[in-house]
Amino acid sequence: MQNSVPNAVRLRIALLAALLLTACAAFAPGLWRLPPAALGEHLAQQRLVIERAGQVQALEVVLQSDATAVRLIGDALAVRLFTLDYDGARVVEGPGLGLPAGLPPALIVNDLLAVHAPLPALRAALPAGWQADEAGGVRTVRDAHGRAMQTITYGDGAPWQGRSELVSAHGYRLTIDSTEAP
């Protein structure tokens, strides 16, 4: 039986895994408990660009949220890489080749929640002592010691349409270009 996954897809998966694993190595947070309904109903096509240690990797995803779940479907060259379903309490990996070993789904979900959640809902979901504030199109999430853990810049002022950029204190940058379905 011939392998159905092209070498180019395997290479993209390996590069993405390497970038995300190095970005995640020092930061494997617990999952923030934010109800999916807080995000509202959205369907967006997104291009995620991850920059770490001078390397850049892009990934196409679809992000869907409704009253009961947030779903992220990642693909490359029309091959499903992963599916993550978040119900407000846990993340379940669904169909696809799967996330690389050691890549915490909670990190992916937390980054997307930090970017897309309304500020009051995000504040309520953060760990004890953590804070989030927003001014002038920039959102900052701080840990219990006041360190900026995530700085998010909204290029067009709205996270579901246009460009958002998340800079992590753990040495990686995530740029999200979103186009929301009408």
C-alpha cells in the first residue's frame, strides 16, 4: 500500500512541529476555562504564521465557534492535519494526522481564546492572579507576577476579520490573518 501523504505535507508537518514544540517547551499551561458561548457564533478561514528562532511556518485553518464548542481544523495541501474541539472544559483531538507528540493542545486553544474572546470573558477564565487589559488595539495578558505573557495587537481592530498578532513571552510570534464567513 502506497503512503497517501505527500512528502511536501510531511515536511510541512515536521517543520510546524519543530517550531511549535520549541515555542511550547517552556510554556505548557493549563487550559483556560472559557465557555465557547462567550466567543459567539463565528466561522473564519485563518492563516496562522508562527515565527520562532528565525524560522517561519504557515498553516491554513478553519476556526468555528458556537454556543457549545470551538473547533479548529488545520490542513496543508488539502490534507487534514488535526482537528481540535474545545467545549469549555477540555480539548479533544479529532480526525486528522494528529498533532505532533509533545504539542499541548491547551496552548493552541489558549492562544486563540486570548485573541478572540471578549475581554471580560477572558478575564474571568484566566488563572488566579492573572490579568488582561486592552488599550489602543493592544491586549496584554499578565501572569500573577505582572509579567506580560501575551501581547496581542489587532491590526484592524477586530479579531475575526483582518490581522492579529500574538507575541508570547516564551519567544514566539503568532500572526493570524482572518476572513470571517458572512
